[in-house]
Amino acid sequence: MDISVIIIFLSLFKSSYTSATQGEENNTLSKLPVDNTQTDSRPDSDHESDMSRILKRLETNEKLTQRLLSRVEHLESREKSQQQEILNLHNQLDLQKRQTKSLQRVLNHIFNRRTPLKSRTGENQTASTVIEVKSVEKEISSGLRATEEHKSSQRIRRAENENQVAFFATLSTDIQHAGVHQTYVFDHVITNLGSAYNNHNGNFVAPVSGTYVFSVTLLSVYHVNAHAQFLKNGQLVTRLYLSGVESGHDTASQTFVLQLHKGDDVCVHNLDLDASLGGSHYSSFAGFLLYEDYSSSAIVGK
């Protein structure tokens, strides 16, 4: 047999044997259980790491969003205040424009008269121009003075309205066996602006200095006379007398005006021993602030 033929035959045999061997090995490997722990562990770990990074970025973005929202609210608030300030500046600018126009009219009046003065008789024309300028200046000063007076009156009115003082109280039940110099307590309070009247001890204490008006009306018990007096800081101001013995019931009323300082007190006292006074809301005590004393500049200037 030729050697070349033998060599070819051996090569084919070797190739066939190698293919068959590899096929058997592949079949054997395919039947064996495969351990995917190592191959799968790496993708799961990478997935968890990616999720963790995404969550962190979400938290960071949320915090950033909150800061941006807070900043936006702050800027909106500043914008509102700036808009109000701009509005105030516009109002001031309008006022300045009006004043500038008034002054400009005065200047134009002067300059328009200046050239004709050189060609005409100077004295008459000058006198006429001066009169017209003074008239315009007078109008401007009148307007400014009226504005200042209006502002001043507004300040005074505000100061007057700052302290409202007025009270009105009545006696709900009869008073029996009152002692000498006992204060009559008008217990039923109807009005008490400023809370200056005390319905527990019957005293009114002036909260501010000023001129006050007071009024007292008393009713006697049936067939009983009564004497009372009105006191300011314990000093007599006026007296009242009720003749109940002769008429059965009697009433007496007085109205008086007093200048009080802050802290002064006024009240109604009994003068008789073992006296009585009619209640049932027939007897009353009232007062109010008529004019406040603004001698303190700190109050007027508010």
C-alpha cells in the first residue's frame, strides 16, 4: 500500500476519533448539575449597588428640591415687599412731580416776563410780575399750609381718640343701715370704657389727665331722708339732699365738671348714721372724659 494513502487514512481516523471524544465530553458536561451561585451573585450585587445609588440620589434631589422651594417662597415674599416699596416710591414721585410742576409754572412765569421787561417801561411791568409771582407763591403756600393743618388735625384727633373713658352704673338693690362716710357702691355696670370705674368699691380713678363730666342721681327709701356728698380725693365737691319723710320718695340729681389728674379718684359718700338709699336701678352714677389734657408733647406728637 502506498505510504501517502496510509497517512491520509490515519489523519481521517484521528479526526473522527477526536470529534467523537469531544461529543461525549459535551454530553457528560450537559448532564452534570451546574452551580450558578458564582455567576448569579455578581449581577445581584451590582443590582443592589445600583439601587442604593439611585435611592441616595433621590434623597439628595428631594433635599435640594425642598431648599429650592424654600428659596422660592423667600424670594416671593421679598418680591411682595419690594412691590409695596415701589408703590410707595411711585406715590412719593407723583407728589414730587406735582410740586415740581408748580415751581416750574412760577419759573416760566418769571422767564416769560423777563424779555418784555427790557423793551417796555420797566417799573410797571416789574410790579405786575412781582404781584403775579407773589400770588402764585401765596397759592402754593396756602396749599402746603392747608395740608399741614389737615395732618396736624388728624394727629390731634388720633390722640383724642386714643383714650376713651366713660362709665355708667346703677344701684340694683336698696342699701340699708349705711354708716357715716360709707361709699355708695353702684354695683350694676352698664358702660365702663377704659375700665376706670370699680363696681366693688364704688370709686372712679382717672386713667388720664383731663376734663371730666359726672352725673349722680339718688332715690330715697320710702319716708326716709338721705344726705350724700360727692368727693374728689377725699375732699368735698358737692352735696345732695333727699327729703323722703315729707314726700314718701324723693330723688336728687347733680351734674358737674371736674379737672382731674391721672390717678385722682371720685366717689359718692353717705353722710347720715344708719342711712338708707333706694336701689332697683333708680340711683345711678355716670361720668365721661370730655377733653384730655395734651400738655405732654409726647402724646400730641403720636
